[in-house]
Amino acid sequence: MTTLFIFIRRSLTLLLAFAVCFPLAAAAAEKFEVNGKPVPEIVATVNGTNITADYLKNKMFMWRMDSRQQGRQVTPELEEKFAHEAIAQAIERELFYQKGKELNIKVEPETIQQEIENIQSKFPDRQKFLMALAFQHLTLNQLAERVEKDLTEDEIIRREIAPHVDVPDSAIEAYYNHFKDSFIEPEKYKVSQIYIAKINPKTRGRAEDRKSQEKADRMVKIVNAEARDKIEMILRKLRDGADFVELVRQYSEDEFTKPRDGDIGEIYAHQTVPAFAAVISKMKVGEISDIVEYDDGFHIFKLNHINPQKPIPLENMKTDIMNALLREEVKKKKREYVAALKKKADIKIFL
């Protein structure tokens, strides 16, 4: 039986990155309605604790914005469905929070502050962070409250749910066998290269005046033309039978692969530049490519070996499969845990 459990706390999704891209005017106050019905100030209570319309307003605002950005239609019926789902989530969060108090779980203010600082660090500066909060109808206090509830819920899952979750080896093996065709290591290509650098016009700076810019452009054309002449000369030598390694040592300008006689190592086609993959994946072992031009320069590749695709052994996938199954089992146990809390709770919904 496998008893190891790796719990990965879900990340806070309070602040969406695109929020800072919109002016605050886009968040102008509007009458808060769902499916044409005014939303009451209190949308639900959990054992006498209020869930206010502010929570729902924030969730609805971001859902509407996200839907529009994704091109999804926002209908009154979908709004009402989402509103009820958001309220249900708020009720669950409150149930966990109240259970945390019962279990004497206390999230220290320093921990909450650290989480907020982690969120803020994703923004260019504090002003952008505060703008994003305002854009989403959130205050710092409300953010802190949500962080506290999230961390409380996570601690309950660690204490009350995770210890009762287990995935037997037989379940891992069954999962592997069911999806065996997906657990394939793709072909790997052992490749060497000769590389001649060129200037990338897209990344170089711009001159302050037109004449200087024109002069710089001419210099770039000259340098790049010389680089092309050089790589074409190398290719002719290769076609005439010159030794690839000797030409690497003599001409290649890649400081990483040159000391290794041009050896790039083993690469997967899907993990390299598409332009390179398109060439390498069609080559035969021992073959030398034509010139491949990319932003950074010119390349000539030699394919030394191909490791064919092969099944990934169960032993190599065991930890990943176990964690995936454990996460699913935690979700299931969490639903059961919440259902038990709801049975004992006094819950009223006013929307």
C-alpha cells in the first residue's frame, strides 16, 4: 500500500493578471443585479454569519469580465447559475473557516501578510497591485480575510482529510495500464551543429537620429551578409567531404557546443525551436542539413543518432500517477467532509 501523500495547496486566484491592463474606469459602479433581480445586501448566512453581496459582486464582476475576454456569451440565465455556484463556494469556505475555529486553528497575521506580499510581488509595483484590487472591488482587509480562510481550509485538509486518503499500488497499476498508450517517451535526437552568429534586428537598439539609424542598418546588413557567406562556404566544404568536427573546431561560434565538437546533446523535437525540429525530424542518421537560419544566426546540423520512442516504465510514472490519484481522492473526501458540515449547519440563502 502506498501511504505517501504530497499535498499541493491550491494557489490563490484572487488577482487575475489581466486586471492591471484595464483602466479603473472599466470598473465603474453599476446597479448590482442578477438575471434582472436586485441582489440583497446579505446573500446568505452560515450559522448566523453573513455572506454579503460584496463577495458576490466581486466574483460576478470578474466572471463577467473573463467571459467577455474569452468571447463567451453572458446571458442572464448563466449569470444566475454562476451566482448560485459562487454563493455555494462562499458557504463552503465559511463552513471550513468555522470548523477551523472549532479545531483551534489560528493563522498568524505574519503568515497572512507574507501571502499578501507574495501576491503583490507578481505586480510591477505596489500601485499596480492596489489598482488591481480596486479594479476587482477588493480592499486589503477583504483580501486578508480571503487569505486567512484559504489557509485555514488548507490546514483542515492536512489535518482532517489527507491522513484518511490512501492509494493502493493496485490502483496505480490499473491507472497506468488504462492510459498506457499515453505514457510514451518520444524520439530523442542526438545532434551536433556548426553555428555562425548574426545580428538580430529585432533585439538590437535603435539610434537616436535617422542618419545614425541608417548607418547602423547598413552595418547590420554587411555583418549578416558576411555571416551568410561564411556559413555557405562551410556547407560547400561539407558537401565536398570535409570532416564535420574539424569544421566545428575551425569555424563554429557557439561557445557552448564548440568545445564539445558541436555536440548539442539529445533533444526532443517538441522541446526545441520549431524551425529546428522541422529539419532534424526529417533527417537520417549521419546526414548533414542545409543551412537553417534563425534570429540568432545560421546553423548546420548533423544527426548522429536517434533513440526511438518507447514506453515509459511504470516505475518512472508511479509518483506522478500516485499524486494525481491522491488529489482526486482528496477532492472526493473533501466533498464528503463538506456535506457532513452542511448537515449540521444552519444555512440560509436569500438570492
